[in-house]
Amino acid sequence: MISKPSTIHGLFENDQIALDYENVFASEHSFSGATACEVAIEDSRVTGGLLILDPLFECAHFDIIYQSINKPVLSIRSTAYDKENTGELSRKHAKVNCGNEMGLSGYFAESSHNSCTDLPMLLPRELMLSGVIQRMDDIEENIKYQTSSTRNFLEVAVEKKRTEEYGINLKAQVLKKWRNEIKEIGVRDVLFVDE
């Protein structure tokens, strides 16, 4: 869809929208994790990198799990997934693709699978009433964590590509920028990064 300017103009109803095709990132949540990784590996139109949110890799082909993406990768998992068997496979995949300093992998403490999506913004009371999210404050914090970490990752990755400095401590730069922003907005630092 994004390869066709006419589609983008139709979606945004603005002829002034100009996409940067040199920095196209793929993104996913949950079951589509394997698909997004395969697309990032095999499709040259994914020129920027990959953002995977609480990915499920049980359906992935073996080659996809252990094949290097060679692009910036941000892998954010939830505490819930990390405690299940899915966490082990996701960690293996994230480490393979984030081991070249082009990626960042971790999870937000006390986060659920649903908090890795836009559901907390769309259905906050419903999620709290059903017990998916324990406190209303958790919804706001999760949104801040997700938004801030994603924005900082994209900014650092795009700048590194522009200056052709891929592989030079992307992980450290994203974390430093993210933690500075979290301090400024007064949210507790909860991102755990796998070593």
C-alpha cells in the first residue's frame, strides 16, 4: 500500500504527505511477528528496520527465527509473554537479530500482551474491569513507555542510516535518549534489556 503514493494520499486526504522511502519500517504485534520478520529479511522495500511488539514466533519457520535481519530492530515484549514459553523463543530470536548493536530487545515490567497495542487507549475502562490492566495509571504509563521508546528508536535508527553509522552502539543511544525522556516526564524507568 505505501508503495503507491495515490493510496497514501487517499488515506491522509492530503497531497502534501511525502513518504521517506529510504526509511520504511515494518511493524507488528503478536501473531504477525514471524511474518513481519520474514518481510524485513526478504523484502527490499523495508529499507529502515523492524519494530516488533510482543511477537509470537511459534508459527515461524526455523530459518526466520535464526536468520539475521541486518537492519535496526526494536523488540518489546510484555512481562506476561516473557514468563511463558513464548518468551524463551522470542528472546532467542531477538538476541540473534539484536546482537550486532543494531537492535534493542527487552520488556516493560508489569505489562500485559494487550498493553503492547493501542487497546489501552481505545478500551481503557473495559480492560481494567476485565482485569487485563490492574490500574488506570498503568494504561497511561504503558502508552508513554511505548510511544517514547518507539520514537527514540526510530529517530536514532534514521539518523544512523543518514550518517552511515549503523552498528555503532544504536542500543546504548536509544536507551540513553529514552531514559532521559522518561525522567523528564516523570515516569519510572522499567525497561529491562536482555543481555
